[in-house]
Amino acid sequence: MKHIMFKGCLAIVLLISQVAYAQIVITNKKFSFGTTGRIGAGYSPNADGKTGRQLNLNNQGSLGGRMDQGDYVDFLPAFHFTPVAGGDSSRSTKIDMQARLSFYSGGTFLGNVDTKSNQGMIVALPEAFVEARNIMGSDWDVWAGSRWLRYDDIHIADYFYFDDHSATGWGVKHKNTRFSMFFPAVIDTASSNSTPYSYTNIISGAKNLIYRQREVFVLEHTLPFKNNSLKLLAEFHHVDNTGKNAVEQYPSDNGWVIGAKLNTGIKTALPGSFNQFSVRYGTGIANGGDNGNTQTWRTYGAPDAQTQTYKGAYSFTAVEHVLFNISNRWSLNGYAVFTASKGGADSNDKAVDYYKRDIFNKKSEFNTGVRATYYFNNWFHILSELHYGVRKNGTQDPASMVKLVLAPTIVPTAERSVWARPHIRLIAELSRYNDEAMKTLYSPFLQHSGAKRYGTYLGVRTEWWVF
């Protein structure tokens, strides 16, 4: 009897599998492997030990030029499917499953491991998601997982402005409208200037660490017209309170963001020229970002002393980014970024945060720069950059830097394009700091070498992206 029942169950399973196989057949099964990175050697002749350090101002990331930025390598494996339902290829869905493996230098050079002198290497998995596009031939897309969801950037400053929503979450898209919900994963913010996400509760009678989740709702809509497009952005942020059983008491808090970005194509002798202009305003706990990051959930400043919320906090950012491909000899890529931010406290200087520290509650910063690319021939380009950055923290005097860069570059792909990669660059940089930057050691170079008027950086580095 058991033998007969087993045969019957097996027959049913085989029948179901045959029916399922007949309904959905996966064709054009593909695997791709992409990579991006920047790695090489550099040193600063007038620094102690001559160890190479970035010359840009602190708290501004790569704004001010990225050629002296630290090493990193990303690997992007991905599977691509095109299932056909009912034999109708016109109703096929494009499915992508992608991950990203990221390696960052924790010391001097990323690959310096044989001598055990690398001081550690940071490994991360910032992307692992599934996205289905044009579901059953429709205009609907959907995704879920963790991804680097970001769009236009100022490449020469490594600055993804306006709509960087890189986090864990999910989203749907219909034609030119996208709705997403994100859950930024922050376990403990004791080392950052932000609203706290971790606290201790005693529900079970013992102390247990609990995390309160920030919820971010994002609505984006793009209006295309002629050779232009206008992108509109709206966000709502919320964190719940800690509850009556919490040892630390943190209130619930909210934030809003609105913004617009205009992307305009420009006709020039060499195609690909454009002008991009954006403005974004965030309030409450959505007044990020800082330190060269632009995510709005990286809350800036201190909370109000009475309410312990960020009501009244704000951040305004305006970005201008332009590329002129003037001829088959010259291209110019320029940018300007202005940011003004204030936390929830009344102070225009420093205020006490959740962890009883005095932190700056107000800042303003302005950065501008230009890269000129001279195409000596197809495979040899000469890059030159000029950057200026200034930042004012609270009531302190502004700290500023000017940086000049010259980088003869070999381009193996032999393309006359600012986007041609890989690059192999010989880099020479010279920066000049004002008195405030020198006094406060307001750059990685100054923190390593002491108060100096001029900073230097020499290197041979490569940058690539292959998809």
C-alpha cells in the first residue's frame, strides 16, 4: 500500500512539474560580470614619512577632486533571465539578479597584503537584489533587496547628488514614475551626528539591545521634453519612539524632502555635452547629508534641547554640473555645489547631541572645480583640474583649499571621450590652505603632516569600469 501511495505522489509531482515547465520557459539565460575600481601608489613629498594622503578638506569627501582618493575595487556578478509565458515572447519579463562585492583599503594600499602592512581591508556587500522589468510586456518594474540606487554624479568629485537612495528596500516603477521604500541599516550611531537608532529595553526583565527602524518613502517622477528632462523628488522619513520599556527615551521624529533636477542636452562638435542643475531642500531628520555623502537620512546637527527632536532642522543644496565637448581636441567638465544646513537646536555654533557631546549645529560649504581634457591623440590624454573648496562650521572662520592637478593619461581603448576607461594616470597635485584650515588641520594631509601652507601628492594610479 505504501509503495502504491509513493508511486501516486511521484506521478502527481512529475505532472505538476511538467505543467509548470510548459507554462514558463526560461530562455536567453545569461551571466555577466562587471567591475569598477581605482587603485595605485601615491606619496606626499612634504609629509612626514612621505605617505600619500588626500588633500581635500575634511567633511567633504571627494569634493575637491578624487584622483588622490583611496583604493577600492568592486566586482558585480549578475544573472539575467528572460522567461516566456505561454510561448508569447512579446509578454516576456526581463529579470536581473545582481550582487556587488566591494573591497576598500584600510591602510596605505589595497593590495599590500604580503607584507602584512595593509592595516586591514574593508569588505562589504552593498548590493544584492532582484529586479523585474517590463513585467509580462507591461510598463511595470519592481525590485527588492539592497542596492546602490543612485543616478547622475559629478564624476570628477565622486559626488552622487540629489537622488542617492542606496539602501535596503523595495520599489515599483510605472513608465516615468517611481515609488520606493527604504530601510537604512544603522545599528548604532554613537560615532556619528545623527538621531540614535539603538536603545536598551527591559521587556523580558533583562537588558536587550533593540533597533528602531527609519522608514523612508520616496516618490520620483521624470518629465521628458525635447532634448531635456525634469525630475521631481519627494520624500517622507519617520522613526518611532523607543517605548515605555526602554532604558533610553527617544521620541518619534519625522522629516520631509522636496527637490527638482533639470537635465539639458547641449549640441557640440563632439556629442554627449549636457548641463545639469538641481535644488533640494530637506527638513527635520531628513536634513542630510554631510562628509561628502548626500543621502538625506544622514541627519545633520544636534536635536532641540527641550523636545529632543529635529523639528526646525533644514538643509538646502544646489548643484550645477556641465560638460562641454568643445572639439575632438578639448572637453571641459565643471561643477559647483552649495550647501547650507542646520540641526534641530537653536545654536548657530555647537550644541549637545543625544550622547552629551558638543557638535556643530550649523554649516555652510561651497565647492567648485573644472577638469580640462586635452586629446593629444586617441590613446594619450592630458587631464588638468582646478578645484576650490570652503567650509564654515558654526561661528568658526571658513576653512578653504585650492588644488591644482596635472595628470598625463594613457587610454588603452583609444576613445576621445571623458568616459573612456580604463585610465592609467601619472598624477601631480599641489594644494594651498588658508590659515583656518592650517590651524585646525582640516584635511587628511594636514592631519598627517601638521600645519602646512602647501600640500603635495604624486602618484601613478589606474581607474576603470567594465560592464
